[in-house]
Amino acid sequence: MAAEAALTEASNKLVDALVVRLRRRQIVGSRNVALATAALIQNIVRSVKYTTIDELLSIIRSVGRRLVEANPKELAAGNIVRRITRLIREEYRAAAAARLSQPPSIPGTPYVGPGTPGFVTPPTQYFSIATAANAAAAGRTGTSSGHASGSIPSTPVITRQASLSNFVAMRHSRVQLERSGLERQGSVLDFSASTNSLFATPPGHRGSRSGPLDVDEWEAQQARENAEFARQAGKLKPVLIQAIDEVINELETTHEDVARGAKEHIHSSEVILTLGHSRTVEAFLKQAFRDRKFTVIVLESAPSFLGQAMAGNLATAGIPTILIPDASLHAIMPRVTKVILGAHSVSANGGLFALAGSLAAVLAAKTHAKPVVVTTGQFKFAPVWNLYHEYDALDFQGPGPVIGYDHTGGGGGFEGVEVTDPHYDYIRPELINLYATNVGDHPPSYIYRIIKEAYDDEDIEL
């Protein structure tokens, strides 16, 4: 409740509006839900007031829980929240690593710099050093007893610029951190216990007094410094908003990214079977048709008849397309060379939820030994294991489109009859040959690894 209280009135209204739309199924589809969630979180980050990164993460996770509870079957909402919280931690790590890379701030600490023979000054934007000419001039004025040479260059003047705005300006990427080896320093950049871990200079540096700092004294000083650093987390807001912008841009171009490798999966003279209307599958087939000539068979996908829209779009693009009723699936399967499907969501065990009718198509393909390729974006990968509730996990809709309320079917009515109309089918991982995604092509057995790399462990349960 404290996290929700931190939201502004305008942000609360936006959250409530999206929750209502999810409950009423006024917004459906993984892509639409993901874009709406990312835009909402970006608005919250822009408007909310927070003092530490942990406080911001708590607010975002609280909003994520409300969205997931509104419609547990739209897994994309939780996936986007997990993705954004991971990015926020990475940006905070980058700022903290930049702070760590600065020279010790304790007065009296010996500093090895340009005045030291053989030392090469690395370029950096966190402190400025006097010019070599000034350093040399200062060195010529000094003397040193016991040295025949007569002079030793004095230590150059160092100006500290340790504000968090410098960290925001440089914005290390995660790749740069890995290359620099900072992430390997587990004792320094370990965020598993808390985001606000200590980014400290080891004890033993000399302080203002003659002896080394006491360990307790050093820990207290570092705790104060890190608390002050954490309180400046609000200055990271522009970077966080930019990171969420990147997520939104990735969502908008996912189908194009998946389609880039289409010609590696479709060959000339093939007969491709698909069903429903998936933007990713449509872009995949259109991209492949630029280099390959093939035929597409589309199931009309009753009762939604989304296949009719897919067939029309493919035919408009010049692709030879055949629209068939769902009942002709098994009759046409021997002529098919490959089945390509879209996905609503993908679970960690490699299974997926797809449009109703997909399970029948996949089982027919399995019977006739036809490969099944699923095209999807990484944002649909959810850290859930659908091993024991296949039926309960399905999303059901009203039976009206299937049987209608004004027909009796020639019988005496529908008393005692229960009609179910699932919106999605669950497809087991052993029925899928390959996932073609915007992060590469992977077998179902590797999906869990991609999920492990995409989300932080502490966000698995929002």
C-alpha cells in the first residue's frame, strides 16, 4: 500500500484504467498489452517521486502485480514489468560502477598519478588533472634531500567531480561493464541481496590521521557515502526513461526483427500452413517471399475467422495463398512441408499458448512428420512452468460464436449442456521443433535459459 500511495493521482488513474481494460478484455494480444504496460510504467517513472532505486522498484512491482491480477492470462504485462525492473538495476549498477572507478576520496590517501615516473594518465571525465606543463613547472620548484637529481615532480592538482549527473552523462552499457571486468567483482557489484550494495574503497587507506582507518570507522564512512549516493537516484530519471523508450521501440519492431531470418527457414516451392492472423507470421512470410517462391495455406480459424484477414493480406502482397476450412486440415496436411505459427505466450518449459485450433494443426503435423516453427518475440517469454494445469490455464470465452443462443440444433433445448470455447490452446514443448525469435533461433529446451538471462530472480514473483 505504501508503494501505491507514492503514485500521483494522475498515475493512479492511468493504472486503474488499464486494470479495467484488462479485466474486461478491452485490450487483448501480447503486443498490445506489452505496449500499454511499457507506456504506463514510463509515465510512472516520469512522474513519481522517489528517493532510492529500491523505492522506485517497489512502486513498479506493485503496479505490475495489479496488472497481472487483472488478467493472469495476459502474461506480457508481467514480462514487461520484469524487463523494465532489470534495466533499472542495470542503469543503477552502471552509475555505481562509475563511482567505483574514481580515486579514493579519503584525505591523505597516497595517489599515484602523472607525477609518478612511468605512469600514463588514462582519459576520464570524472576528474581533471593539471596540464603536464604546470606539473613540470611545479616539479622544477621542488627539491628533495638525499637525491642527486635535485628535484621530483610534485603531485598534480586533482579536482573531483563526483556528482551523479556525470554518471548519467556517460551511461555505461552492460557490455562495457563486462569488458571492463567490473561485473566480475562479485564483492563489489553484487546486487542479489540489495540494490543499494556498498560501493566502497577497501580499508587500509590512510585517513587524515597518521595511522590506517579502523575497520568499523571505514564501514561507517562507506555506509554514509552510499546512503548519500542512493538518495541521489532521482537524477537517474532521464536515463531510465530513455531505457524504457528502447523497450517500446523494440516492441514496435519485433515482427520486423524476427522476419530478418525468414529466408533461412523457408525454401522455394514449399507449401506452408498457418492459421489465424499474427503480425509476426505475416511479416515473416512476406520477408521470405522476397527471396523464395512458395505457397501458403491458411486455415480460416473459426469462430474468429482471423485466417480470412491473414489470407487477404498475403494475397495482396502477391503470395500464392489458399484459404481452407478448419475441417480440411488433415486432408491437406500430406501436401504441407512446414507449419508456421504465432504465439500468445511462451512458458519456461518451452510450451506455448496459441490461438485455438493451433493444437489440432500441430498434432496433425506431428502425425505426418512435418516440422513446426513458432515465430515470436522475446517479450512473450514468461517465467512460468505450465506442467500441471494445462486445462485450467486456458482462457475461455463465451460459447455464443460457436453454437449461438437462438438455435436448438433440432433437439429439445440445451438444458444440462455445457459448451466451452477456449480462446487459446496450450501446445506442449515436444510438439515444437524451433522458435524463431528476435534474439535468434532456439529449440524449446533452451527457452528457460533465455528467460534466466532476461529477468532477475527477485522479479520472478512480482
